[in-house]
Amino acid sequence: MHFLTSDGVQLTYTDEGTGDVVILLTGYSGIKEEWYEQTTYLRNQGFRVITLDWRSHGASTRTTKNLRVMRLAADLNELIQKTAVNNMIMIGHSMGASIIWAYITIFGQKNLKSIITIDESPKPINDAHWQSGLQGLNWDNFWLMSPHILDRPMTICEIPKNLRRRVEKQRSAYPFNKEIGFELLVDHLMQDWRRVIHQVQVPQLFILSVDSGLWQGNYRKFCEKENNIGISVKSIAHAGHLVHMEKPSIVNAFISDFLFKSMR
């Protein structure tokens, strides 16, 4: 399915199932097919599941227009209006988590039941007061290192064969353009969502991939010390940054347990 954003960009999405709504949001360069295992699982659990390809991602239109995290949050809001949903659950991997926090910043939390973020630090750039961002990335080397973020290993174990084939087929049909997307990557990396996380008033689960290799330090400590009583933190070992694809059964179990506890 498709819809046209208010600034004239066609985005592709899926909307399947009935019940409470879960919206699955990919990271930078990601595509909605990455969520196949979660989509199937959640539909079988009685949820309505929506996925989205961001602008210049997957089957959505390639454009240099408005490649900003806040604009993607606006795109998400327009999808929500298009599909007429409320009281939703948002699950975001990597940059998808950043866009959830951006959505909360702009549109608030009144339509949210809960949020889940997967392997994303709230502040990617390290500085004198924060050492839990991307490995080795700081303001001194930002413009040298940032173009090579996608060159880093994103997995450390094998993705299930059927899922891998599904994703590879879609990536082959709609290859990602790093040159077009770089403006968005830069904007994403420059964000700091720590205050937003502190202000979240709905249940939130952080799923961390402890062997991801993408992050330095331990942003788990920051997540755990926040005084929102709805915060939960779960860790998965022996998986990379694409943990939702590498260890789908574990991720699905964490999601299911959190959702059913938070919906009581």
C-alpha cells in the first residue's frame, strides 16, 4: 500500500491483522521486510501490525527532500492519520527508536500505549560527559567517520535463511543509496534524546544487543537510572546490531512478555 505525504513523497507501508495496533519502524537503510518474523508473530498473537518504508528507503520514493529525523516523525504521524489508529504500540530498531522519540517530542504521548526500542543509544556522539555512543565517534572525527557507519559489521551470527532471502530480494529490487541518505544519517547521529526518555510517561522497553559492537560504554546504566517506573531493560548476547533478525525468537519473547504485562 502507498500514501502521499504532505510534501509530496510517496511512501510504502503494510497494514495487516486486527486488534491492538503495533507499528514497526526500521533503522537507517533498513526496510520493512526486516520485521517479517515480528510481523508474523504479532499477528498470530492477535495484533494489527503496520510497517513502513521511510522516504528514500525500501519501496518508497527516492528523494533528497526533507531528509530529517523530525520530518520522518511527521511522515509517521501522517501514516497514523491515514490508517486511523490510536492507542498504539511503537517498536523501533536503531534510527527507528530515534524517530519514536522525535514523534513524542512533536506530537506527544496521548496516542501511545507503550514503546520498545532495539539497540539504540539515546545519544550517538560521544563527548566529555557521555561515553556510550557509537564506537569511537566524537565531534573531532565526526565528518571522517560518519560516511563509513554502514561499513561496520551489523551481524555476528547467521540470519534465518527464509528471512535473509526475503530481505535480500527486496534490497535487490530497491537498493539503498548511501549518497542520498547521508544527510539523514548525519541528522540522526547528531540527536540527543536523553531528556525525552526522561519525560516518557508510557511503559518503555529497551532491548540491548550486548555484543552489537556498534556502541561503546554502557548506555544500559542510563536507561536503568531513569525514574520512569515503566522502564524495562532486556539484553541479548551473541548477536549483532540486527538482533531482531539474528535472534527473532528471543526478541519476540521479550516483546510479547512486555506488551502483555504493560496492557494489564
